Amino acid sequence: MRIATLKIAVLVMFVAAALAMAPSASANSISFNLSSNNLGIAGSVGTVTIVDTGLNQVTVTVTMNAGFSAKLNGGDFAFNGPSSLSLAGVSGFSADANSGLNFQHLKTSQNISEFGTFAFDFANVKGQPNSVVSANTVTFTLTASGLSASEFTSVALHFCTASGSSCSPNTGFTTGTPGVPQVPEPGTLGLLGTGLVGLGGLIRRRLLSKPV
């Protein structure tokens, strides 16, 4: 009876170890530091982060640094890398405290200032209050067949030289090179699984060495 109970305990331990070592659902992400612009401003004006948030789905987050904002009305959010993006594939669009926004146009092969041609240019945000023409933070989700964060090779956007909802007279375009894609490591779960496997093996060997 005692040996049967210990055998069950060993089996449970092995199952727990397998679950702990199994790769968890983790998101790939890539960030673009917006360090180039056509206004001659030195340094970064913000960051664009793209994260896998579901099957064929990524979430784009634009975070502008202090003193800058993303232009909404008449603005552009352009991307290179993915093979197929559409207006219908945009959802969950928000800018600062305003949600339920949408892009009015999607241009393809659009030239963005001195930064060259971008395959997809989402333009002219609608849905925010009339007094809101720019935002410090913009978030939206893109869905398309086979889409992932690792596909994006470059981004560009229309920005203002002032924070908040009122865009200053000075506007321009900014772009940036991508950083190294980030893939979270298993870390603690992997160590836990390894420890449980070792402990389970030790108990099993001791059981096998004892006479029934």
C-alpha cells in the first residue's frame, strides 16, 4: 500500500514537472525608437512598440516623449514589413482617454517625407472630440492573415512638437530603426520543472531498490 501511494506521488510529480517545463504562451514584441525626423530635432521623440496579442494579431502602441504628440486629424501611421493590412483589420483604437476611434483612409506605396515609401499608411483619425487633434499615447490592434510582430521592419508617423491634445504649429514626420525582437524566457517555470524531474527520479530509484 505504501509503495503504491509513493508510485502515485512520483507520477503526480512527473506530470507537474512536465507542465512546468512546457513553454507558456508568451508574446513576441519589437520596438522602434523614433530617433529620426524631418524637423532637425535631436534625440528621440517617442517609441512604437508592436506586440503579438493573438493569432494573426498584433497591438501597436505609440508612446510619445514629453514635448511631443502623435498627430490624429490629418495624421499618418505607416508600416513596412507585413504583406497585407486593411482598414477592416483595425480594432481597439484609442488615443489617450478617447476610445472607439478609426482611420478614414489606408494608402499603399505611400512616400513619407524623406524616409522613403511605406507599404501601408493609415491616415486621418476620426472619432475623437473636435478639440482633440493629437495624443501622447495611441493604441490599436491590427489583424491580418499570418500577421506577427516580427514582420514589421520600419514605422513612421506624423507628429507634433507639443504634448497633449492640441497640436502645435510645428509638425513633421518621424521614423526609427527596430530593436532586437523580445521573446520572454521560461525562467522560473523551467527551473521548477527541472527540479521536480530530478526529485521524481531520485524517489523512483529508491522505490525500485527496495524489495516489495
